[in-house]
Amino acid sequence: MTISYDPPAFGHSQTKLAHCAQTLEGIGASGGALAKIKADYGVAHTNCIDVKLDVRSAPDLKEETQSQSTRRVEISSDRPLDPSVAREVKGSAGSKAPGTLAKSKSLPYMADTTLKRSEINIPGSKCLIYTQVSLANLTSYRVGGPAEWYIDPHSLSDLQQTVAWARSKGLAITVLGAGSNLLVSARGLPGLVVCTRNLRYTKFDQETSQVISGAGVPIARLARQVARQGWQGLEWAVGIPGTVGGAVVMNAGAHKSSIADILVSTQVLSQTGTTEKQGPSDLGYGYRTSVLQGGESLVTEATFQLQPVGDPVGVMATTNAHLKQRHATQPYHLPSCGSVFRNQEPYKAGWLIEQTGLKGYKIGGAQVSELHANFILNCGGATASDIFKLIGYVQEQVEQRWSIRLEPEVKIMGEF
Ligand SMILES: Cc1cc2nc3c(=O)[nH]c(=O)nc-3n(C[C@H](O)[C@H](O)[C@H](O)COP(=O)(O)OP(=O)(O)OC[C@H]3O[C@@H](n4cnc5c(N)ncnc54)[C@H](O)[C@@H]3O)c2cc1C
């Protein structure tokens, strides 16, 4: 039996091929499976070559061959595939996945490739898993390669099915909220990217003045909804372009307040599929940190305690004033991740960078903001690598001048 599969992980490195070997095994192609890599050398070349190799012996493949090859893989198995896998891995390039590149658009590291996507229907759920989904379209920096697999479930039970599916295939899970604190490599991310953006619901409890929100609710929208109720406590969050889930994980904050001040509890889903409520004392909260960062758990919901002051106009005025102040002092007009580096008391990262003379410094399309030195902007055409290099350069220069190593607040994902 032959199935088609277009894994973005193919190409460029032996690590990628080794990873792909795992993926192929994960989708049921182990046990004598062969990957036949068809390399067509791109649009300029018409002749095709076929390279037959067992992906598990990929280290034998020469680097040049790898970098030129790898569009499409046909997996031949000498044993019947699990029928659900055969159904799962079928090409369907015409479907629409949010964040997916247009059919003919190229990935940054597969510049001459026409993308083909696959969809997988997870048994027992309404979820579709997509391949080859551009993460540049799903992150505020507007850079980065594709997710090998991508899903954005609409409910907790679909999320649980998704996690179970990924586990059964041995795929690593990366969680994405609004992607407003991420720098994703142009090579993309292996495994399954789970985006929470469809987990959107909000319930106001008038008796307790608590609000319960799904992880995918934009925190800025919640701040406005809460203000309209005349409840204080979230005015500071109005300029933060992330989700509730991302804010809980990052302990997002501004104007001397943060999530830790108002969180009652959060519901987290473990990789084994069980949910649990955790309070702020379980989360190891500190300045922009929590134990949830880089952890195994996925935030699905959060409950916040607000203060009813019965003055919606006043609370909204404070909220608007915060937004106005941010727009005056921070560069919202170009793609960024907000503050790149954590502030390290007693110094503000932005001050250190400015005093090092780096305002306006550019690498490729990435530039240290003239307005706020702790912002690195995509001024148009920046690559993930430009931004990554500029982060490193700023760290180096600041360390030379101040003997302080700035620590990134932005989450850097994938291979650079
Ligand atoms: C213009 C601008 C201004 C900003 N201003 C501020 C600011 O004032 N204060 C501030 O704190 N931040 C600020 N940020 C950064 C960013 O918005 C916050 O860190 C935000 O909380 C990230 O949320 P997100 O949903 O985008 O998370 P993402 O960027 O998608 O993810 C961030 C991290 O959280 C993890 N994650 C996300 N959701 C979940 C989940 N449901 N479960 C488990 N893990 C999850 C991800 O894996 C990743 O490690 C700003 C960003 C921009 C672009």
C-alpha cells in the first residue's frame, strides 16, 4: 500500500530526517516502511530523480542531496496500514485551514515548492488536523515556517481527543495562543501545534464578580468586557495582544499589575488527557514566569476575580487611558512580540539597550525600535533569522557594556 505525505520536516538536515523517521513510524508506517523521496529540483528543472532510502538510515544521505530534495514522500509499507491511518493521510490541497498558506505560496525553506496539505479527521471529534500550516500567519511577528501538524479545536473534549491522538502517534505538542510572544524558526515546528484560539467563551458571575474565560479569549477583549460591567482589575491588559491562556502562562502584566494578582484558578489539561484546577500558588508565579512555561500542561480556562465598583464609565476611562499611553510609548504600528527581554531589576532592558546605543540598529528587515528599545520590529521582509540574530547581537553588546546578560522574554521556537 502507498500513501502520500508531505512533511515539512523533510529536507536540510539529518536531524530533520531522523525526526521524520519518527513521524513516519508515528503515523503507522513502521515495520519495513520505506520512504521514497522524490526530488524534482524545483521549477527550473524538469528532470526528477528518485531516491529510495529507509528513513532510519538517513544519516547516510549526503547533506547536498538532502537540501535539494524532499518535496513529497511516498511511504510504502509491506504490511497493511491501519485503516484509520490510511484514511487520515490523504491529500486535500483545496481545503481551507485558518493560517494556511495559499496553495501556490512557498515556504521560506522550501522556496520552490507548491504546497500540498493533508487533513486528518480525528475519530470521535469534529477536529481536522492540517499539515503545512504557516505559523507566520499565526504569530504577531509574521515570520516563521510551518507547523508539521496543526489543529485549533473548538471544545475541551476535542482538545482531549487531539492530545490522545498526538500521544498515540508519538508527536510532541506545542501550544499556541495568539502567537504574540513567539519567534518561530523559518524551518517551522515538528510535531503538532495546538492553537487555542477557538476556545472562546466568557461567563460572568454577578454574585462573586468572577469571570470565567476560555483559553482562546483575547485578553484585551476580556479587559473591555469586564470594564463594561463596571468591574476593576483588568484595565492594564487592554494593550496586550495575547489570549487568556497565553497570559496565564506568561503571567502577563503591565502598569504594575499582572495576571497573578487576579487569577483565582486555571483549568489545565495534562498530556495524559486529564484536567485539573490549579491556583496561583501552584503556578510558581514570578515576573513574566510560571511553571506552565515550557511545561507539559495546556491551559484551557481561567477564572479571574474582579472588583465591582459600579462605575463602568470610570473603569472604561482608565482602560482607554492605559491604551492611549501604550500607543504613545510603544511601537504598535509594525509587527513585534512586545518586549523582547525581561527587565532585570534595578534596570529596565529598554534603558540598557538604549544606553548601549542600539536604538534603530538593523539586521536585515529587523530593527531595534527607535521609540522603545526593548522592541525589535519586523520592518517588512524580516526573516526569523534576522530577528534571532538581532536578539543575539543586542545581548552581546549589552553584556559587553554592562556585564548583564539580557534574558529573552520572547519564546524562541524551532531550530535556528
Ligand atoms: C505589541 C505587543 C505588546 C505587548 N505587550 C505586553 C505587555 O504589556 N505585557 C506582557 O506581559 N506581554 C506583552 N506582550 C507579549 C504577549 O502579548 C504576552 O506574553 C501574551 O501573554 C502572550 O499570549 P499569547 O496568547 O499570544 O501566547 P503565545 O505567544 O501564543 O505563547 C506564549 C507562550 O505561552 C504558551 N501558551 C500559550 N497559550 C497556552 C495555553 N493555553 N496553554 C499552555 N501554554 C500556552 C506558548 O506555548 C508559549 O510558550 C506584547 C506583545 C505585543 C506584540
